[in-house]
Amino acid sequence: MVVKNVLFDKIKEKGDSLSPKQTQLAKYLINNYKIAAFQTIVQMAKEAGVSEATVVRLATALDYTGFPEMLEDLQAVVQYELKAVETIRHTYRADQLRELNILETVVNNDLRNINRLFDSISIQEIETIVDIICSCDRVFVIGSYSSGYLAQYFGYNLAKVKKNVVTLSRDSTDAFNIFLSCSRKTAVFIFSFPRYPRKMQLLGEAFKKKGATIIGVTDSILSPLKAVSDHLLVIPQQYTSFSDPGCSIMLLLQAIIMEYISRNPEQAERGLQQFDEYIDYIKFL
């Protein structure tokens, strides 16, 4: 069962009604929650640059009975993350692989990852992501190294049914060109899986400053993408070797595309017809 970020959800829900000092404290909690979760009210107030009374008032404004209850919610998230670190990765050594039925091992591992998908992603999250895709003018899909194939898969298939989808899955100057065309009507999907290339986080920060909506796709709430994503899709993965599994991730991406098609059937049909016409044309080139 995935622990929901109850405190962060409350901050988002009530953000407009918070005072400037409460907002300052709320931002401190979001950016420093791993440290703040184990601070006293005095320490938290000092580090956030607010008064102790502001800490109490924020807890009340977020519908907590007091500071201790707010702190419990913060600690619950950290405790879940610590547990996730211990269980998220299990790999076999090369000599151990020789003792296994390789096909059975790989299939069973992906089946376990697929089962985790139902606990980690809700249909509401998929619907929210598709809301964003439907409302934006263009979609950028970015991934490199071990995540490059995921970006290619998603960008290639989404582009069949939606216009203005651009995929960037390798190092090039194309990133600068699409950065220039970014706006508040742009959605940017960024894929980042271990070892979490720092370039993905930096690109996320750059596109976010341009006003784009960032959708991070990763395997852990500990991922660096969390800091730059407006929406974070977490698909926990169990690994059998250095070769990353991707079945559950691709199923999620397929579900997003299918939800988009279900809402835009005529547009999707036109796009697929145009794609088929293009394929018929280039096969003679």
C-alpha cells in the first residue's frame, strides 16, 4: 500500500488561504521534509525563519489537532521512503543467474512489478495526466540512457494520435530548440530511473521555469525528479540484474495513451490514418 503525502496534499489544497509566514513554513516543509520530520517545534521554527506560533497556526490551518499530529504525517512519509529503499532493488550476481531458469525468473519478476503497479498508480492519476495532455498545445517526451527506450516508446505512440509530440532520447542540441518553444501550454514527460541522470533533473528545472507542466516518470518517491515534477508517476521496480525491467512501465504508458484515445476517438482515428498514409509513402523511398 502506497503512503499518501497527506500533509503535502493539504498544503496544496489550502495553499491560497495560508498567510505569508505559513506559506514560508509550508515551503520549508516540502523542500526539507526528511529533516523537518524529526525536528522539535523550536528547531522547525528556527530553520524555517518563522515563529513557533506560526508552526502551530499552520497545523491548525491544515486541520490538524496540533503540531504533533502534523509531525506524525510527515514522519509517515519518511518512514515509508526508508522502507522503500530497502525493498526496491534486488539483483542477482552473475554466478547466481547460472543456477536459475532465466526465462521463468525474468517473467515472474515482471509479473511482480505489474502487481505493484496496481498499488502505486490509481486510475485517477491516469485521468489527471490525460487531462493535462488534452489541454496542452504540445508534448515533449524526454529520457536518456536506460530510460531512452521508454521515451521513444511513449513519444512514438502518442504522436500517432496527438499533434505536436516531440521526443528527445539522446544527447543533442535538440533540447535547446524545444526549450525555446516551451510555454505554459506545454507538457513535459521526463523519464528517470536508476542511476537517475542529473541531466534529467536539470532539464526539468529549466522547463519548469518556462511554465511547462512537468510529469516525472520514475521508480521511487526518492527520485530526484520529485523536486521538479508537478505530477510524479511512481512505478516501483524490482530488478534481477543490471538490465532494467520495463514491462509495468510500458503498460502504464499504454494505459495513458488508451485513455487519451477514448476521449478523442475521431482525432485519434485521423491521426492513425495519416500515419498509415505516411508509412505507405516512405516504404517506396
